[in-house]
Amino acid sequence: IDMGWNRSTIQGQNWYTLDTSRGWFGASSNNKYLTMDTADSEATLSQYNFKAQSGNDITLTSGTGFNSGSHTQQMWYWKANGGTTTTPSGGSLATTVQANTNAGFSIVQYVGDGGSSAFTLAHGLGKKPSVVLMKDRDVNGNNNAYHCFPINTSLPANSYFYTTYNSAGSTSTNGTISNTTTTNTVLGVNRTSSSGGGQTISENGDRFLMYVWAEIQGFSKFSTYIGNGNANGTFVYTGFTPAFIWIKDYDSATDWRTYDVLNDPYNLSFHYLGLNNSNAINGSSNTTDIDILSNGFKIRGDASTINGNGNRFFFMAWASNPFQFATAR
């Protein structure tokens, strides 16, 4: 594994993000992390030592958080390139990249140049990306929140969210990913100033991290659906059985919702976590239920967080059986 999100499901705990590009396994000083639900800069998990990995196994030593005997922990992992990075050409700003082109996933690092004009970043996927998560690893002078940039969707051009907050989606030509200048090789970055959004995405000398995904048929889907405000909600086609789903209302300030098949192996799926907060997992069926199906998911609740009438909802979904025909649950 090369990238992971870790958190407790039964207590208030942040969404920790770790990856092998920044150092993960071995000495505790390698365990550099960022938190998805806060605007904190990068820190070290000195009390939680991910010692090693072998095959699909992880050795976890010491600590009272991820290694506590009383806290149920959940982890979501992606494979990139075994920790090996490259420096692909093509971008106007240099990047260090770890990529898995089969899974459509790459980890991109770069250093901000403090400029005021548009720039590009090589992403290493060989295919046009669909979504980017971006975070300044240092202390940003403008906005240190985790950003989500949807690309190639029906949402307005130059859109962005924060995973750190529940804010509605917005657009900007300063500090966002451009759909028109993003290609199979580079991410096009909108920038018109060295302040504001331009500073957020390229503050001079700051270290930036991006997780980049391209859609892969039968494995991942990043798109939108329209809510109807009804318990008989929209069916969303993905072409596979989703294992992990993120949902965010673009048009309203509502919390992110995440669902997965481990917490709910049978329908209805109601054990959600809020991506933008550290709340414990939802434990009872209510108005945020969904069905996870063999070829997508269906909204079964009328809550505004997943089904506001007429609102546009952005979602990210990954398969439980990648590169294979999905099976019914």
C-alpha cells in the first residue's frame, strides 16, 4: 500500500492521511500525516508507529490511537508504485510523482513558486484525471484547508470544495484545476494572482501534496447526480459494486457523507462517516440511507446531505471487485 486514510469509527478522531511518498513505514519519524478534516499543517505520528508492511499486512507498534485495544479503527488503502517516485517532464512546475496507471491513481508533490500566472503539473497517469485532492503541507498564509477539485463532470468549470469544511461548491479562476488545460500528462492550474487562491495552491516555498485520480472503467467513478428529496431517490450508475463512496452537495453547505461495504455488508447502508468532521460513525438507520448495488448505488433517504431536491451532488466511488464484473450483495 502507498496511500491510506485512517480513523476510529467509535470516537471522535481525525481523518489521518499518510503515504509512502512522504515516508510512512519504519521509524516513527517517517510517519508524516495530514488530516482531511482540519486545516492543520503536516505533523508526525510519533505516538503511532507504522513499522513495516509485507504483502497485504501492516505491522503497527506502540501508541494508544490506531493501536488502542478499545477503539475500532478503519483504514482505506490505495496502491501506487511501492514508494518509488519519478520526476516526469511536461509541467511548467517540477513534480515528484508516484503513480499506478492501472488503478488511475497518483501521488503528486511540488513546491510552490509564488507566481501569479497559470501553470501546469505533470501527474504521471497517462490519462486525463477526474478529481484532485490538494493540501499545503506547510502553513499556508491564505487557506490551509484540504481542497477537492472535480474535473470532467457536469459541475461548473473551475469548481472546488473543501473536505475540511461543509461549504457548498464554488468556482474560481485563481487557484483551481482547469478542465480545459488539464491533459493526459499535466494538470492545468488556474492562477491570476500570487494572493488568494493563487497563494493557497502555490505559496512560495511551501510543499504541496496532491492525490490524483483518473476514472477507470469497472473500478472508479467520479461524477454527479441530482437529488429529488424523496426516500425513493436517484439510482446512480457506476458500472461496478462500490466499496467506498463519498457524497457532497454542491449547492448547499452540508456535511460530506462516506459509506463503505465493510460497515454495511448488506443493504440498507446507513453507517456513514462525515469526511469534514471527526464524529463517531452513524449507528442507526435514518434519512441518509443508501443501497449499494452490483452496478451502482441508490439513494434511500431524503436528507438534504445526500438528496436535497434539485441539488447537484458530487460523488466519488471505488469498486470492491476492481477490473472484474461486479456481483450482487
